[in-house]
Amino acid sequence: EGGIRTPQIIRWPNMISPNTQTNFITTFADFLPSVAELGGVQLLPRDIDGISIVPILLNNSFVQDVHNYIYFEFCTNHEWGNAVRYKQWKLVRFSVDKPYQLFDLDNDIGEKYDLSLQYPKLVKQLVKFAKKAHTNSIPFPIQNCVESILH
């Protein structure tokens, strides 16, 4: 899941209580806006993907922005793939030649049961999110991700 389910450990003495845990979903894209806020940077580009997680770090979850959805791309088995996380749902495809699959991660964390045929309207909406979030990239081409400079 592009690091979404990877634990993140943050130590900040006198600011974050030891052994604090949260289920808040964050991605590496949130690092820049968070560090910028902590550093007092006022103007970041509006089109960056991340959000500051400083409120959640400081136990102010009631003012924490949340992602509407999280989009990520990957190269696996010599194929470009992409995915969208939205609430408990994950839409994923492992190749541009394969259909999207839909999983309910609250009830199927192992992603064994494709629900795309049962929820076609949800699939359509999540595909729209994916198309909106994708940016064509010369360094990471869809057609040949294995030879991309990022692989």
C-alpha cells in the first residue's frame, strides 16, 4: 500500500507523550508540509499532495485536516500499477492492461475478495480520483516503469 500501513515512529520529547498511538492515515507526502509548518514556512505550493500532520502530533486531532483519498503508483513485476485509498476502500490495478479491483480493508485486510462488480458506482468514483491525481511523468513512464530512472 505504498507505505500506508507501515508504522511511523516519531519522537519529540516534551511535545509527544511516550507510547502515543493513532490510527490516522498518513503518507510520506505529508512530511514536507508538516516540517514546513514546524519551521514556520507560510507559503507552500497549493498543488502538493501532502497535508501537515502537526495537529495530530500535538494531540489536536479535532483540527487535523484529512486526506479525501490517497493515490499512489508503483512498479511491481515489471508492470506499472496504481491504487486509491478512500475510507475503508482500496481500488487497485497491477497493470494498465488489467481491470481495477476493489477491496474493503475493514473486512478483508488480505485483499482476497474483489468487490468491484458489487460496487460499480464506487469503482467509477475512485477511478475518477485516480485519473485526477495521476500526472504523466518522463522519469516514471507508465509504458516501461522498469527502465524508469526511479526504479
